[in-house]
Amino acid sequence: MEKMTNGIEKLSFEQALEKLEGIVKELEDENIALSESISKFEEGVKLSGHCLNKLNEAEKRIEELTRTKDGSLIAKEIELKD
């Protein structure tokens, strides 16, 4: 499982989400073996956590662009309310 986690950490949000969607489709298949479905479920949980981490990182980086009097743009961090 450790190898799987290391590979997941290298995925972009979009890649992880695509893999997660694929796992959901596989789990919906009635012909999947129990042991394989458990393994896929565990991978899906890790992918879900990775996606959540990526979203949290993105949320922390959101900035507001503000135009100054001279017309130039400056980036200003904004605080997001929960």
C-alpha cells in the first residue's frame, strides 16, 4: 500500500479525480471479487483524501486582483470564511 500512496501524491487533482471516478465505476460492477473491491475501496479513500488536500491547498492560495489608481493590478490574499 505504501507504493500506492507515494504514486497518488504525485498526481494532480484532475488525475486523481479521474482515477477515483474509474474506481467508482469498477466498484459498481457486480462481477468484481470481494478482495479486489476492498483494495479498490482503499485506493479510492486515499485518492479522495488527496483530492481534498489539493482543494485545501488551492483555497489557501486564492488571491484577489485589485486595480490600483495608476491602472496596474496587484494581487492581494483574501481570507475565506468557512
